[in-house]
Amino acid sequence: CREGGRSLSRRSSDLVVSDEAPSREKPFRCLECGKSFRQSSDFLRYQLIHTGEQP
């Protein structure tokens, strides 16, 4: 969908990412709890909390 002039796309693991994210923004957002991250690697490691796995 288009929102605010940015293209948003849904990814696996309940991830929402903006295609045009400035470096200070946190474009990787967990849809389960709302916490946001600047880097996808940090987001993916954080997702282990919701699955019960240890990082």
C-alpha cells in the first residue's frame, strides 16, 4: 500500500519496512509488540524473544 508517499511492504516475521527510510529512522518494526530497529539483523535477533529461542 502507499502511505505518506512511502511504499510499505510486509515481510516475513511480522516485519514492516519502508523502502525510503532515512538513516536516523527505525524502519524495522515488530508487529507483535511495536518495538522498532534501525538494522534488520537487530530486528531478527530480537524476534527470538517472541519465539522463545535464546539469542
